[in-house]
Amino acid sequence: VYTWSDQLLTSFSTTPTLSHTVLATDQIQTVWTWIAVIWEIVTYQTRVRIPDDAVVHSWLIHELLGTGYSLIQWSIDILVDTWVSCLPTACDSVVAVTGSNFFSINLGTISNVDTDGGNDQYITLTYTVLILDIPSVSASSQLPTTATLQWSDNPTGISQAVSVTVVEPSLSIDKLWPATNTNSAREVSYTLYLENDGT
């Protein structure tokens, strides 16, 4: 059931809204003794507007990841505006249920006790995914994600999709050493430079 107690709010929107956007793209690097790895990552943000003085039951946010993504699970962050609360578990303490290409967050019953009809209140979900190095992911590939919000009065939910275009790295490596000649039993140091020329 989706209820609101203040009848004066009928002039304001009483339906939750959803926005799903690409917040940032970046790279992360790891260097081991004999290997260097560069990963491409994408950070997404899903924002849900909570109507004033609303109580929304069975609130579920479902994020479907396209083929070619892997969720970095520790990166899921839930930010809740003042006036908004979740039951039975605090909004920012809910644990995501994850699968191979999705994750879901069941926020239970959402309450927004603000009644001024002015500033909107939001629940903001931010997460980061890793672009996989697999044959189906190549330069210019479009990798989508879809965010869906469902609640008791709208089990079908509302959805929004967004895609990013894959940019393949173009790597080059240079090896430098201090001299062309040396004697036996002497230590020689080499320097390796790895550069990504991709755009």
C-alpha cells in the first residue's frame, strides 16, 4: 500500500521518480613483479525521489548489468536524505543481493516525514563496475545497465537504461638500460615503461 497522510500535498507529485546516469569512467592499475594490468571501470548513480509525507511499501531497486560488466561489490554506496527512513533495516545498512549480472536492494518500507512540499528527498545509490576483458567486449561496444524501481502499488516498476561506449587501450612498452656494454658478474638494472595511448 502506498499512502500519504497530508491531503494538502495533492498539488505536488506523489509518484516516485527514478534517474539512472553514468557518474564517471576511469582506470585502475595493478603492478605485480612480472605483470602490469589496466582495468576500465564505470561508476553509475541511481537516484529515487521520495514524495513528501509518503509511506511506500515493498520498495525494491534492481540493477541489471549488461554482458561485459562485473560488479565491484565493495563499491555499492547508499546515501539517504534527511527525513527519509527504511524499515525494518536502516536504508544505508541494507545488504545487496548479487548475481552474475545483477544486484537487488530491498529497502522494505520507506517513509518520508517531510511535509513542506518544497525540497525533494532522495535515496541515492552509487556503484562501480569493471569492464571485462572478454571476446564480446571490443572497441566501440555499447555496454548497457538498467535500473528498475518497484513498490507494492507498482510491481512492474519504472525503469531507465544507460550505456557507455568501450574504448580499448593501445599499449606500448619501452625497455631502457644504463649501458650497452658491461662486465660479467655485474648487476644490471632495466627500466620498463608501459603507456596507454588509447583515447
